[in-house]
Amino acid sequence: MSRTENPGSRWGGQPRPATADEWIARAREVAEVLGEDAVARDRAGRPPHREVALLKQAGLVTMMGPVEHGGAGQNWITACRVVREIAGGDGSIGQLLGHHYVWAWAMRLVGTPEQVAETEHRYTAEELLFGGVVNPRDQDLLATDEGETLVFRGKKFFSTGSRVSDLTLLEGVLEDSGQHVFAVVPSDHEGITFGDDWDNLGQRLTESGSVEIDDVRVPWSAAAGYVDEQFRGTPYGTLNVPTLHLVFTNFYLGIAQGALRAGLAYTRGRTRPWPYGGEGKTSGTEEFYVLEGYGDLQSKLWAAETLADAAGTNLARLLHSAREEVTAEQRGRAAVLVAAAKQRAVDVGLEVANRIFELTGARATANSVGLDIYWRNLRTHSLHDPVAYKRTEVGRYALLGQLPAPTPYT
């Protein structure tokens, strides 16, 4: 993606996609642009302002927004496929877009009708990207009740995307009750300072570093889901965590798809046969172990995608239901299926990202090839929460019939 080229200009004057398949095709086009220099941009480590602009120009940021405000009104099934496609070109940008969809939907999960209407109109009509200062393991961001106002002060050691976003979802702990409270604030608020300290192995362009919050004031009316300073929760409102983990699942699969495509392309063009195999092969594409390896990886990836699609279809049905119709049991079953899909995506994704080196050959480890980006990205983000707990959730359901209770990570 050239720094002088306007990468979104290719969609200028084109009609907006009208169907889910057309939106997925649009995402695939964006992923191709991102994939052209993903490795170089990853190494440069610049804030992904141009990448965010590309998402906006392609219409992907407002794809799920209400039609009456200029959005496309697409559903979560489409959103998951779009995230998967984008992550195939650049895992970091797939994560940014996926988190945006979750946080843009968060108010619909827990907010009052007035909060939902205001948030959805604002981000859709103005084409705004969400970031999030949301990390429930940190209890260091406090929200103090000062009458009609909540004041956020403290620090989060991790965030996602806020530095390149327009709106930030703040998550704090109420000082008196210990309850969590969320509010949407402008990302350029003078009380928000980004640490610029995200220096990790992978997902380098997600701007996931620390954030200092100093005297960010919002009215109680902006506290998501609070009425008369009391939170009105429902099982529907606890779908936020399974939805976030479904997004994780899909950008893991997208990264794995990108890795497999990169390995296949390298092998077709550059992998040499082993000269001592005794069969006179002229290309690496004739090697039996290469054919067997790619066949194994492709089969596993197709299977993981099928499970993820099933989990996504099930969860989307709940997300697009009326809030009062979703039961705790439906929520629990959806969370189990997402947990199953996520652990498969992690395992298969890491296997693909690792084994492509065995199938491409020693020369493919050259830095100029950049195949390491896929493993680095998957390895980094798959440590977000221990995958063993996802396996245990599924195990408890299979063995004991127990559904997972909602927690900040379940």
C-alpha cells in the first residue's frame, strides 16, 4: 500500500455492495491491498491511519450500521466473514475491524433505547471507528460518582485501536460498588493519553498499548445500561464476551488462511525438490510430503472454518433477536460453541503457521519472504486468555452438562 497512493480511490463512484456475498468480495479486495505490503508495514510499525482510512473508504466500518443513517444493515454472519477476509491480508487490521464491530454493537447489547439510537446514528452517519480501553483484568481505571457526573481516572495496561480511532469505549470500575461501567467518549479527549508502548512479537499495528485516563467526565446518562444509576442487565447483555471471542476466532482463521496461501504460493514458485529422493522430481510441487502436508493443513483449516461458521450462525441468531427473548440457557450454549470454535482456530492456526516452513523449505525463512508474520500474529493474540479454559468450558458441558457462567472472559 503505497504511502502516496490513495488506496480507497478504487471504490470511488462505485455502488455500495448490496448483498452479503458482495460485502465479502469487497473485503477480499481490501485484503489484497493490505497484503501487498503487510510485512513491510508490520516492520515499520507506524500507526495504521492509512489502513483505517482504507476500511472507511471501502465502506466496511459502517457495514453493520443502520440503513437509515447511511449504513448497510448487514448482520453478524457477514461481519465475521469480513473480519476473516481482512485478517487474511493483515492480521492487525482484521483485529481492529473486528473490535470495532463488537464495540459498535456494545450499546445495543446493554444500552438504553436512547443510548443505542444516539450511538448508532453517530458512528454510522459520521463514519467513525471505535477503539476500546477495555481490559477487565485491570482494576486500575476507577469511575467516581460526582452527582450527575462520572469521572474516569487511572490506567489500562492494554487497549486496542484507540490511538487510531474516533470513538473509544471506556471501561472502569465504580469506586463505591465495584461494578463495571462503560461509556463512549471521543478518542481525542484531552484526558486520554496513549502510551505508545505496544512493542510485542505480533499484531504490531493494533495500537494495543497502555492508556492513561485523567479526569474524563461523562454524564450518568452516558453510562451504558444504567438507569437511575442502577445497571439493568439481561442475558442478552452478556453476549458481548462470546461475540468478542467469535471475532477472535475469525481473525485467527483469517491469519491462518493468509499463511496457507502464502505457503502455497511460495511452494508453487520457489520450493525445490529434495535432490536425493531418487525419483527425479523437478519441482517441490511433486514432493509427496509437500502434497500430504498441504492436504492435511487444508483439511484441518476447512474443518475449523465450518465449526466457526456454525458457532457464528448460532450466535448471530441471538444477537439479532429481541433483547428480552434471549435466555440464559441459549446464551450458555452459544458460548460453549464459540469456545469450541476458538480452540480449534488457535490449534489449527498455529499448526498452519508453523508447518508451512516445513513445506516451503529452508530458503523460505529469509526475512525478505516474511512468512514469520503469521505465526507471530497468531501466537501473540492467542495468549489473550488461556485456551485451556476454553477447552474446560467445553469439557464441563460435554461431561457434566454445565453451561459457562458469564464472566469478563466467558
